[in-house]
Amino acid sequence: MTQPTSPGREFRLISADGHVSEPRDLYESRTPKKWRDRVPHVEHRQDGDFWVIPGSSFPPRPITEVTPGTYDAKARLLDLDADGIDAEVLFPNAGPDFARADQDPEFHLAMVQIYNDWITEFAAVDPNRFGACPILPELGADVAVAEIERLVDRPVIAAWLLKSYPHGDTILNASDDPAWAAIEQTGKPATIHIGLRANAGFNFATPLPGTLHFQDAPGRMLEIIFSGVLDRFPTLNVFFAEVDCGWLPYFAQVSDDNYLRRTRSEVHDMWETPKLSRLPSDYMRERFPASFITDPFAVKNRHAVGVERMLWSSDYPHLTTDWPYSWKTVHLTFADVPDDERYAILAGNAQRLFGFGLNA
């Protein structure tokens, strides 16, 4: 096999959300000896090799189920080529979630940095086709800022991934402002993949979890808007990955309606609604780009959603991906979409937001 190359590549299809899994020996090989018994590792058993996460409620996973393209950058480039995808933003399947900040801050930071070093090394195999999303530590804004400063000169950064807010939980407060300032200064967005999670992780109370990928996003958008973060940091964007887009016009409309009713009413109730300089929908449309996997409703209603905020993604290698036939689905979904709008959603918006093509 020959390694694909990308200089001068024309971007026609960019996945704003694909997933990686760390190599089997990543944490064992890079973790100080004092913590080595606490990190994910491979156990050799009579019925095969299994990926084991100490203390996890998830059962050991057979290594044969892990696709090489999720942990080997050269294999991933071949998988992209097989699907006709020109570039991809890389998110963790889980990353260092096993190292929770509230349980051992020092261990948490070390594991986050091991992951961040690895994902930027992975992306550096072809910086024109891979965009890395380093994870921000959950130990306070000063630690998050230090990690941004440690990584910012690496030319593969696409966005800064929040698992919780920098101070360490899922309720935004003003102590996070230095982290927002540092992110804004990099020119790259913050990103939330599906939603922020508390210590217990996500809780999808349904046998079809993919149908509720947007459940955290609506309230999260309003929390960020009404906190004033977007006014204090006027060029900061927050990219919501894998939340789909069809629900966005409805939520924007009902948010505006409720906001106007409350701020114009002379009747005071239990809800205190801060005054905004703009309508909620204005912030949403301009500052919250979002990605979808297969969302024909959103594509059909793209002008209500906002063409300029929609980004396509493959979600490789998860159940929802159409790999290696993504173009078949794209052609069916975008059959009636004008070329300029089609290009924006499939590639142009991602180039502008994440900077693909700047490293040629």
C-alpha cells in the first residue's frame, strides 16, 4: 500500500466528526510507573486479546473489533480515500474518560496530556487532511489555559474539546472566562461533542440513543448565551458536533418567543430573564455551528437552519456511518441543493471554521 498524499487537494467533502481509538499500548507506554495499573491495557486470554479499562463498568472489548483506521493514521488516510473524504475532524471514542478529575487531579491531567500528544501526532501525519480536537483538562481555567498554550503552536488543531466546563462541572460560571479568552485568541472554536457530561456520564433513557444526540445542546446554548460569554468574547464560536440540525429552527423560534414575552411583560414571575443585546436566535445562528450525519429534513430546510452553520460528518466508524458509501447518501440528500450551498455544507464551512487547507 502507498500512503495517500494531499498537497494541492481540492476539498469537496470534509467530515466534521470522525472518531479515533487510542492504540492498545498508548497509556501503558507513556504513563509513569506509579499509575500503570490504572490505565487501559490489553489482556491476553484463551479466547483472544481484550482491551480492558480498570474500574470500568464496560466489559472487556475484543481487540479484533477495533478497526485499524481508528488508531493508525496511515490506515485512516486509506479509509478516507475509500470513502472519497478529503479531510476529517477527529474526536475520541472515549479518550481519557477513565481518569476523572474529581477522583485524582494529577492523574487526570497526565492522561489528558498523553491523549492530546497522541492525537496531535496522529493528525500531523497529514495536517492538510486531519484536524485534532485536544481535550481541555477539567481542573480550572488556569490549567486549561496552560494546556492550550502547550499545544497551540501545533499546526493540526481544529477545535478545543470540552468534556465539562474548564472549572470541572457542567454548570457554567465566570471562573471559566480565562479559558474562553485563550480559546478565542487561537482563532479556533471550542467544541462540545453531543453534550457535556457529569461524572456519571451520559444517560440516554431510550433503546435508541442516537435519536437524542441533541438533548444537551438546547439548554447548553441558552446557558452560554445568557451567561454573556459570547458578548465578552465576540469572536468565540462553539461547535456542537453530532447533534444534527433539523431541530435548530424550531428551538431558535421558541427561544425568541419566550425571551420576548418575558422581557416585555410587566408581570414578574419566578423566572428572571437577563436582557440580551440581541435575540437568542441571532447568537445561535452566528456562533453555534453544528454537524449532522444523515439529516434530510435539515438539508431540505437549510435556509431556516442557516446554510453557513451546517457541517456534514461521517461519524466513522460508528453505526451511523455510511462508510465507504458516503457519497451515495450525499448525492441522494443533496440532489436539489444548488452547488454553492452544497459546497458550503459539505466542505466550505468546515474549511472556514477549522482551517483546512492552510497547511499546504
